[in-house]
Amino acid sequence: MALRTIREMGDPVLEKKAKVIKEVTPRIRTLAEDMLETMYETGGVGLAAPQVGILKRIVVIDVTEEQNEPLTMINPEIIEQDGEQTGYEGCLSVPGKVGEVTRPNRVVVRYNDLDMNEWELEAEEFLARAVCHELDHLDGHLYVEKVNGELRDASELQAVEDEEAEAGAGEEAGEASDAAEEKEQTQE
Ligand SMILES: [Zn+2]
């Protein structure tokens, strides 16, 4: 396995549509392994192939704190979605920034594994957010296009949330601290 270089916003490869994978070659397997290693190494919870400069439809995701539930999805497609959630996201391709994005609260994603078996995964909340974020990469979209308001510096987010927690009471304060917790995990 090897670490891959992460492409950053402004690199044209991040704006292109990735191609469907018809066959899992040894090269694709290596890519999947390298993507997982790169994601774990950089503290991300998801990574899409265009982020390492490869225009193929493959993403890796692991939203667990223990980093022990890697998901590798080939040709993933959202076939159902409902509800709504709003929260902060970051992206390994947009270092140091975060922004508030509204996403479906629940999605069902159909994908192939590395043996080209077909699976359907029902994802809610944070995992649903990660799936939506990564699949956007495959179509050349970054979360920054969907941000409510402005992008913020990740380091400023904590201060903003502290203020919001003070201003709000009860439930709202709880929400703000949930968001703060999530902040650590939303580099995708
Ligand atoms: Zn991303």
C-alpha cells in the first residue's frame, strides 16, 4: 500500500465526471487499498478517487471512531433519499475549511464491492452525509458549491459554536456541541 497525493480545490481533476468501472483489475484493488490508507492517514472519513487524481467511480468511507469499518464502493449510486439534515462538512481537498451543508437524512446507495457483487446500503445521518459528499466528487462537485452562507476556517468554527451555544438554550446548546464533535470527523 502507498499513500497517494490529495488533489486540492482548483485542480481540474476535481471538476470532472469519473468513469464507470467495468472490471476490477489489480490496479483498481491497489487504488482501493491506497485510498483507504490515505484516508486513515489524513484523518478523513471518506475519499473519492478523483481526490487522488483518478477519474474512476470508486469511493472509500469509514465513519467509525475506531476506523475499523472500511467501506469500499464501486460505481455507487443513490437510489433512494429522504429527510434533511444540516451540518458542517470539510473536505481533504479543501484543507482548513468547513461549511454548513444541507443533505438528505437518509439515503440508500447501491454499489459493487471489489468482487463486483452488488450491495445496497441504507445510511442515515452522518454516514448518509458522507455518502452524499463522496458521490458528489464522482460527478465533479465539491461541497463548497452547496454551502449555506460562507466557508469558514475550521479553526474558527469552535469559537462560533461556543457563541451559538451561549446564545441558545437547552436543545440548541446541545445541537451546537454535537456539531462541534462532528467537526473532528468531517474531513472527507
Ligand atoms: Zn471531499
